[in-house]
Amino acid sequence: MIIIRFKGLSRDIVVVMSIKSRDMSKVRASGKLVIQKTWLSKISTSFPSPLSLAFLDKKMLKAWKWYQHCLSSHPVKTQIVSSGILWGIGDIGAQYITHSTATNRLPKSNVGVEFKINWKRVAITSMFGFGFVGPVGHFWYEGLDRFIRLRFRLQPKSPRFVATKVAADGIIFGPFDLFVFFTYMGFSTGKNVAQVKEDVKRDFLPALILEGGVWPIFQVVNFRYVPVRYQLLYVNVLCLIDSAFLSWIEQQKDAPWKQWFTSFQPLKERGGEV
């Protein structure tokens, strides 16, 4: 254990390190501890360089300004492109989660199965972002804000204003979005109408209940603090998680926990069994 005390500053700084003796040479001169230059190079590589962090921040700021410019110049196109990209990334996350879950259930001899991205599925999910979430989401959030301000004459950002928007989003857009997603995913994989109908019946209610317990909290933050023009971007960033969640729901097929949800359907809908 080596204790290094740096003096001469506004206060002492004590650094405690556990290192091998061969990695350091101590030379005492005038009460100072001199650390071997070669070992200092090892220390410097252990921490991010302030210059590299500043460079990264500058790049991120530049990218954000570029996005703002695109959003001002081409709002609908920008929302469409960003939605498609983020939903595709979210599906890759869903594939990884599904792969990891399946791998954990395999015998130990088969654990080393390599994860491979299904690019066809990524493309299908991205198209949902491009074709539905981007354009529909843009006009939904813009129109919802305008409608509630003009129709109900509520003060923007007020508790009633936010609560009304959250309620409208959860009652109207949320269920519609889930219905379109599961229907689209069914047809895009070559299923017929009857099969898609069964998929929607199997997946819709579990997804609606699970999302309904979490999504309103995120939307309160969205409608209270995020400017309208960035609300879809906020939602799309969360959709990195949401698209992964929905894709995971869709891939779970007839999992036991889904059967628990569907067990509450009327008997006649389940074949009239007694």
C-alpha cells in the first residue's frame, strides 16, 4: 500500500494506491516523492483525457445544433428519419435480450451460442418507425398541444394541461399505437388475417397493461418540461427501450405469463370451454 501526499495546493490531496513495488521507484528529495516517469504514463491512461472529453462534448453539441437545424427546416422528414433509426436500434436490443433469455435456458453444453443480428427484422421494425411513428407521432404531438390549448383554454405546462395531455395520449394514441404495431409486425412476417388477429389478441392486452403502468410517468415529464417540437424525439429516445420491449413481447409467443393475462377473457372467446 502506497500513500502519496501532494502539497503546495490549497489543501492536501492524498492518493492511496495498491501497486507492485517493481512498478514504482521512490526517490526522496527535499521531502518530495518523485514517481518514475514510466509509471506516470500508466496512470494517465487510466483516466479520460480532459482534451478528449472536451472534443466529445464539442462533437455532441455540434450534432445537436445540426439536428435542431434539420428539425426547423424539415420537421416531418427529420422526425421520420430519427424515428426509423431509433426503432431499429431498439429492435437490436430486443434481439439481444431474447437471445440472452433463450441462452440462459439452454443446457450448459450449448451456452456458447453466438448472437447474430436478424437484419431483416431490424429493417421491418425500422420501417414501422419510418412509416408510422415518425409522421403520425409528429402530427399527434403538435396537434394534441394545439387542440388542448385552444379547445380547453388551459395554461400550457399547468397541472390540468399536463394531466389532460397524458390522459388523451394514454387513452387514444397508446392503444392505437400498440394495435398498429402488432398488426404490422404480423403481416410483415407473412401471416394471414386470422393469424394476425390471434397475435393481436395474445399480445395487445399484456403490452397495454405493462406500458400503462410506466408510460404515463414519462409523459408527465415530457408534457411538463419538454418543448413541443422535441416531444417526439423524447418519446423516440424512450422508444429505444419501448421498441425493445414491444419486440420482446411479440417474440414471446405463448409464454405462460401471457396466458395468465388472456385467461381473463370471456369463455366464449376461448372456445366456449367450461
